[in-house]
Amino acid sequence: MGVSSACLMAEPFVWVQCSPMADDTSKLPSIDAARDLAQLTSVEVVVLHASDLMTAAAIKLGLFEDTQRDLAEARILIESLAGLLDGALANLGHHHAAPLRDGLKTLQLAFREYSTIQDEPGAGPGEKYTGYVA
């Protein structure tokens, strides 16, 4: 398979960014990452990405040492996490869903605590998916 200056089609159906003069596709880390993802079940992929969103939101909320609070960024991450969970929870099973729901609620409550201007009930990050969190 040849390499174009824009991208490479890896097997199966994964688009990978390439440098314009790439000759050795075996050194592209994104192909290895795609192969690693192929080994995971769909539930593992959803849980992996949900936990990444939770961690990023916690960082943006300033819950980690030496991090700056950025509520605008945290709102986006919490909203994205809530949307992902809303779409996936029915397929995850209780043992995966319960801790993800708890983590989301914890982030929503932390966001509310740190907000100087409170959102209307149901308008907080992710609440269009979860309902009002108090």
C-alpha cells in the first residue's frame, strides 16, 4: 500500500495521519495504537475513553495538585462524558455503568461547587442527559 501526502488507509478502516515523505509505515505509532484498540472489546473502549474524559475534567476542575481551574473547559469535558455515557450505559452492564455514573455525578457536583455563577437547575454540564444533579 502506498503512502500519500495526506493520509494512509490502514487495515481495517482506520485513517492515520502521515508525514508527506513517509516511506516506512511500520514506525507510525498510530498504526500500533489502532492494533492495540482492535484487541479491546467495545465495553473496554467506552470505559477507557470515559475514564480519560473523567480525568481530563478533574484536571480542568483543579482537583489535581498544581493544576489551574478552567470551568469552561471542564464544562465541555463533563458534557461530552455525559453524552457518551447516555449513549452507552444500556450496553455496559451495571458493574461498569455504576462507577461511571458515580464519577460523572462527582464531577458535576464539583463543577457546581466551584462555579461562582450557578447554572439553572437542569442547565449544568451534562444535566440535559442526567437531569438536575444536587
